Amino acid sequence: MPNRIAYLPLNTYPEAALDPAILAAVSFAASLGCGLHVSTFAVDIPPTVSPIGGFLINVEGMARAAEERSKAECTRLQDLIKAAEGPEENLSIGNHTVVLGAALDAATTEARTFDLALLPWSGETLSAQDMAQSLVFGAGVPVIIVPPSTAAPTIDHIAIAWDGSRVAARALCDALPLLVAGGRVSVVTVQGEKSLSSSSLAPTLAASLERRGYNAKTVIVTLEGRTIAKALQDTAISEGAQLLAMGGFGHSRLRDFILGGATKGVFSDLRLPVLLSH
């Protein structure tokens, strides 16, 4: 059987994701039984002309210094991952130098040649947020966002946020192949968040999964004053799931794009690996 390969893009400008999150993503690839391809992105800043001739501000010097820092960070991150990953046959590393602002499009395009993408999550690191948003809505492959607290030796229980929508079905199909044989699936439906087409959505899916050989159960929860994102994550964690799968709603590649409530909430407070499909 061919090996699955996960893609891990690391942008280093203006800053990289934090080391603990990167190492958690590397470890999570092993939990999924995937090989890993890491791409680091160094920045190339085109020459600029200062309107005051550079007498007061050495714009060109600052740009070249930023390039050198980005290049050095690529090397450091590659060494960090090589030390953590173990057997070299499971790991490949590529380095790219891209013009300022092009790293997101480059990573999104490259991600399409792999089975899935893993993204280290640093809520306070804007470049990590931008990379996650770009890949979720542009790559066309499942994207798993991994917080630094992740510690999952194997994936034997997944939770699926289920509302019967197309993107939820896509997330389910993307997540099931990652589950070990004999693993469990919790079908989570949140009541009171939006109008659902049927009260039997979760039981119907759970019954279908059981007929297909999965160990599935229905979990119906209410918001109880929580956001939808908090309710979903609370439930997945309390059920013992190592992965929450959900559809990613939203549009626009711009920084001010509009996200659906559940997706936006997950981005802002990530407490377990979340697979997003769009």
C-alpha cells in the first residue's frame, strides 16, 4: 500500500511558528503513520528606493538583514526537525526562497501534491495564522492544525462535528482514513447553534458508520452559554478523541476574510488537533 505523506510548510517571515508547535506537528505526523515533507520558506525582498534617499533610514540594509534572518531561521528549523524526526526515510525537506508576500501561495500550491497538510498553530504568531487560513481555503487537501500541547501516540478516536452539510461530509471522508483499525468515531451535533434539517442527523450517520464496520456513537450537546467552537472542543476532549474533524466555512483569501463562527472560534482557541476540510 502506498505511503501517505503529510506536508508541513514553515514560513519564516516575518516570524516562524513557535518551536513547540512545530515539534508537535512533526510528532503528529508519526501518530498518523505518515511520512513527512517539510518546506521552509525564506523571504526575498525586492530592492526599494527610500523617498529620502536612505540618509535617515537604511531601508535596503534593513531588507537585506531581514533576508539573512529568514535564511538562518530556515536552516535552524531544518536542523530542529531532523533532530526530532528520527529515521531519515520518513522525512524529506525542501527549502524555497520566495519574493515577499508569495510564501502563502507557494505553500498552498505545493500542498496539493500531498495527502494532507499539517500546520503548527501559534495563536500569537500572525504568519502561522495566515498560513492556516490560506491552506484551509485554497489547498484542496485536508488540513490539520496542531497546537503545541498535542501528544497523541496513535489516532484511535476521532470526533466529527456533524450538521449534514457538504463540508462536514468532506471532513468525515478525510478523517476516517486516519483512524486506526478498530478505532472509534464520536458523531457530535450541537443543538441550539443553528437550525438543523433533522433531529436524527447524528444517529443516522452513526448507524451508517456502524454498518461500515466503525465503532460509532452519537453525542448531542447544547451550547449552555458556550461558543460553538468551545462546545465542540470541550466535547471532543471529554469523549477522549485525539482529533476533531469539521468543515471549514469561509471565503476570500484576504486577511479580512469572513469565517464561519465555529471555524473562527477554533482558530482563536485551539486545544486539540483539528482537521478542517473546505
